[in-house]
Amino acid sequence: MATRVTSKGQVTIPKPFRDQLGIGPGSQVAFRLADDGSVVIEKADGSKQPSRFAGLRGSAGPGMSTDEIMALLRGEPE
């Protein structure tokens, strides 16, 4: 099923695909490039990916040296 790209770079997702994915007005979609070079569109769950530093929150305390903090961020053993 083909669709045309507008001058603003927009496309209409055909209704059968919107219905299959549960996409409606205000829904978010995600695009990703597959290993074979094709583009995959999927309904985004709306949640943000957690920060890679989220698990470290509260781990560094006052009085830690720069080297200690860097080791903590790198995941190096104490």
C-alpha cells in the first residue's frame, strides 16, 4: 500500500494499519530501521526510556573524590 509524502514531509498512515496498531488521534508512533534496511513503524508506549544514570541516583555522597565518582559512573568495583 503506497502513500504520498506532502511538501511538509508528512504521510497518512493507511486506516488498516492504524486500526491494527491501535493508533488514533494524538497517538505517538515510533520509527526504527531494521537490520535489512526496512523501516518499522510501531505504536509508542508513551513512556520515556530511563536515563542510563537513573540507577546511580543517590549513590554519590558528599566528600567523594572525582576519581571515586568517575569509578562509580564507569561501574568499576570499589
